[in-house]
Amino acid sequence: MTACAIEKATVLRAGFTIASDGSYAACLTESGEGGWYPERWTLAGPEPYTVPLPANQPEEPGTEVLPLPDGRVLIRRRVADRFDLALLYPTGPGTGELPLGSLKSLEGKEVRLLPPVAGAAFALAPTEGATQVWLVCGSGGGNHSGGPQLLATVRGRCTGGVWLDRAGRMLALDRVGPDGGRTKAVAVDLRQGEVTPLLQIAEDSNDRVLLAEPDSGLLMLRSDAPGTDRLGWGVLGSRRPVRFPEALRMADTVLTPFAAQSGQILMPEGAAVALRAEGPDGAAPVVWRPGERTVTWLTAPEGWLAGTGLWSARGSLRLPYACERWPFGLSEYEAPAAAPVAAVTGAPRAAVEGAATVDGPAGDEPRPMSVLPLQQAPLDPARAR
């Protein structure tokens, strides 16, 4: 749920990130003097409000911030050849800061914070021929001041970072092998330190996981296996095939999922997915369900922090914004009505188990491709790398 783009409003905001439980958000905000400071948004109350958390000196534009469910904000600052970590919290008129240690940078490469999960915070750090996963604060050791804890080392260069559960144990990463080549998604068990294949649609395809919803098992992915770069979906732990819906293929528009509706237990076709549609005229929010053949376009609020948002417990989509008329706020949209169950369960399936299919225009037959069934990872330790 991180917006990489910097949005222009009353002030500039960058890196807007929402806590795993939707209670808080955090971002960098530009001060009037051209510097930056962390800002915390409280989202759980009847009306959102913000709290500035400035340090003794302005922050650099590339600084990362991450909100935690207890209201503190994790900050990652670059200092020479290392990345310093600390927790920020309001203390009356000032900002309290609790140092958490540092992680080293390899040849100028970034140490990157992963999306928040289960009250804990994790980071990806490149090392020689591999990528390390570190616990930097929170559960799994409770190390708020004992320094970062190394949990796993994955061969190759890893990007992305999608949680496959709500406990902060199973992490999906997009890995380029040590010898370069194609990108394939792997699953990392942070308790056991094991790495297993997660998504390999074709031998020569690039396959990335973009989003996961643990309640339904829904996975959103991007792959060039169909011949061009396409959005697709699958179900973790299922023998269902990966599918590439025609509804998610748009000319001159890039779709990126940023939030999936929770609570749809074992019903991935009915889980609403919010996507950012980036086209020649700017960014707009789109809602889609895997069991349906169309998308619903929404009108973005003025000053939408594009590519960010969350689903409420009652199933509405909440989009944060900051504009000249309204310094900050949340716009709420009711999810489009789901298709009848019969229509959802009647969606076409590939005849061959473990195949990926591409939806074409009405009347076209799906085109099968070889695929590693999703249920074989991360559950099969024999496939560990």
C-alpha cells in the first residue's frame, strides 16, 4: 500500500503507507522551507487527523517511514554507508525517538522496509549474491532496542515483498537468480528460513506476485507468459489455474493492485480488488472481482494519494487525499454489488490442472501453459532452494 509517486497538494507528500490493521498511516511531508518531516495519520476514528513528527533536522527525500498499530512510526534514514532505524512517537509538543540499530548498505544499494504486518516491521537488505530479510522491530523477538535480527538469506537479488499470511511468517519475494536471468516469485518461511518456489508459469517467463489476501487465498500477479506483460490471479494452496482476465488488459493504461477486500473466507472470486489505473490522463481507482468480466471505474477524490487505500471491515473502499481545499481526508466508496454466486462459480476453468489460461474475447478458447501449481509452495520443503 505504498505510493511511490509524490503527490502535489497543499504540500508534497511521499511514501504514504497504511498500517496492517488500517489504524494509522504515515508519510513524508514537505515543510515550507523545502525539507521533509514524517507525518502520522490516524484513520481508526470517526474523522482522520494528522500529527507531525519532525526531528531535530529535516529528513532526506528518500527516507522511508512505516506506521505501526501502536501509533509509533518506524523511520529508516540513510547515513553514509549505513541505514539507521528508529521509532518516532509524539511527546507533547515534540517528537520522541527510540533508536533500533543500523543495517549496512552494499555498494550503495538500498535497504528497504517491507509492508507492515502483525505489529512487526521487516527490511530487505542486499548482500553479496543474496538478499537478507531482517526483523527490525515488533513481535518475533520483541527487539525494540536490541538491534535488527537476521531471519533469512535468499540467494539472488530480491524485490517486491508481499505477505501470504497475517502472522508475518510467510513472505513472497520476486527473485532474480544469482546468475541473472528471469524473475520468479519465491516464498520465504521466516521461522524456518526456508525458500521455496511459489510461481513459475513458464520456464522463460518473468512472474511476480503483486498482492495477496490471506482470508480468500487470492494472489494478484504480473507475468509476460501470455506473450505480453499481463495481470493475472491465482489461489494459494489450490489446484486452480492462474488466469489472465481480458478485463485487466487495457490499451495505454497500467493497472496496479493496491488493496484486496478481506473477510472473503475461501471465496477468492468474490473478493473485491482496488487497482490504480495509470493512463495518459492521470491516475484513477478501479474495482474488480476475479469472478467477473468487467471493472468498475471510480472518480478519484481531489488530491488522491494515488495507489493507496484500504477496505473497511464493512466492505467499503477508503481512499486518502490531500488537496488545496481539504488538507487531508478519506473518501469512502461502497463496493460494487457482487455478481450472483451462480455466475461466479460458473466462471470457466482450464481443463488441465496446473495450467495458466488467458481470457480472450468472447468465444475464444483459453490458451494453456505449463505452470507450477501454487499449492506446491510454500508447503513442500523438498523444493527448498
